[in-house]
Amino acid sequence: MIVVREWEPAGPFEQMLGSAFEGDDLSLCLALLRNAEFALPISPAAAAGEEPVAWPTMAGDDRTWLIAYTSQEAMRSGVGDASRHYRIVSMVEMAAGWPDPRWGLAVNPGLLVSFFLESGTVARLAVPSMTQDLLVEPGSGVPVVQKLLRPADLHDLLAGGVSRVSGYCHHALDVAHIATPTVLVEALGQSAEEGLVTHEGSVNILRWRVAGPGLYRTPYGGTDEETMTAVAGWVIEEPPFVGLGLVPNVDQVIREYKVDGVGLPHGTEIWELTAAGVEYRRAVYDGDLERWMLVHIVPPGDAARAEDGHAAAAGPPGPYDPEQPR
């Protein structure tokens, strides 16, 4: 049983949240929570680095609830002296490491202004669809997504004439800070997949601008029917699938999307990220000719290198010929 305590807002954010709560404006409350930072209680041993940080929970009648507070002051009002230590996380960071789709999120339990959210609500607050992202930030420009390629994928694209893509891709902006192949593969939770890293230590990346954001569906779901239903999702995948719209890596926040036979737009590119952390553009898709054009690479150190640090094309690219070496 939760005893409701009086609640004094600690700052402007909690004042707005309290006013929206009193006005029964659930939409505004959720919008505020979407961008909030939360204080999660942790043990003294975890704070001292003597044990792993665990998710704070409480048992409900029908499920486990992950506990979060909208400020340090709210946490102290809620739990008193039971916990003096905490860590700060965002909604999307919680989603990235969400321990179980059947759990819910209890925000400010024990306080007057409190919320009990289903995991599906957490997923949609933390990781809106691409269409919703563009509605919220209409000036953000056309999204760029990318997908790591295996040798067979390269062959299908370049030699097989494939101009459509299916499966999972991720938001290129979310990995722009990652400059080495192995770190990129690990960040995407794909270390166990063979063939992504070449013998030379490179990765090949298919990268394109999105046309038709509604075709890029956020993969809410689970590893079975029960967990898929728990998040009101539509996808079932093998572990380590998270199902809250992010790649399976608790230490990263990388949005992913699932597509089914989406046509690649004109200007789609294939890049090679080398072990040295240098990107080379290898091919460009010509949508008018419906074929790939190889990019001839300027040797390192050549004065003709592009100003942005990527290799420049030496003359016009030619069509891909599977009989010729790269």
C-alpha cells in the first residue's frame, strides 16, 4: 500500500508538472515527462562502486514497477531516509536498458503528483516514430538512416541489381560520434553477427536519405507473444531484441527502424569505414539509371582529397562491373 505524501515542487519543471496534473491535462504531463531527467535510487554500495547499479523496483498487485522520481527532492519526499543515493537518467536512457517489457514505470510513487506508466507508454514517450519526430521538429531536415552490410548484401546490391532494402536500419545521427568499425558494431549490438567486419577490419555501410518516413516503423515488441503484448507492439524477435525502439545495447541510445522492401532513393551511398577510422565512399546509386556507380578513390595524401576528410572521386564514377576488382 502506497501512502500519499504532500509534495512541494523543487523547481519550474515540477511546478509545471504539478499544474498540469491538477488540471487533469494528461497530454501535457506526458510531454513534460518525455524530456525530463529522473532520479533513480541506488544503494550505498552501488554509489561507492562496490556492487553493480540495480534498477529500483517495487512490487504491485499485478506487476513489478521501476521507481523514478522527478528530482532529488521528490525522491527524498517519497522514500525518506531509505535511500540517500541516486543516479540521473532520461526517459530514453531508461528505455535503452529496460529490464523487462512486463514491468511498468512508477514516477513519484508515494507523492501526490505521481504517474504509473505501462512499458508501451514508456517506449512511445522515449522513442517516438520517425513521423512523430518530424512533427515535433519540422526543421530538423530529412532523416538519414544506415545499415551495416555483409559481403552477401554487397553482392546483392552491386551485382544482383537489388534496389530495395528490408530488415533493420538505424538513425545515422545517433552513431555519428562513433569512428571505428568494432565500436560501431558493438554499439549496434551486432558483435555476434559474422561477416560485418571484414578481414581488413572495415565495415561497409549502406546510407540513404529517408523518403516516406511512415515506411520506417519503430519496432515496438518483444521476444514472445507475452512481451510483445506488454508493450502493445507488433514485432517478435530473438533475444537480445529490446522491443522499445532502440538497438540492444544498454549503454547506447540508438534509434532503429524496421523496413520491408523500401526502395532506395537516388543518391543512396555505400561507405567503407576502415580500421583507421577513415570513411571512404565506395558507390552511389543512380536512381535514373537504376544502377550503382563505383567511386574511384584518391590515394591517401593526394591533394585532391575532399575538404571534409572523406576521399574524393577521381573523375566520374563508372557502373559496377562484378568482373572488375574494386
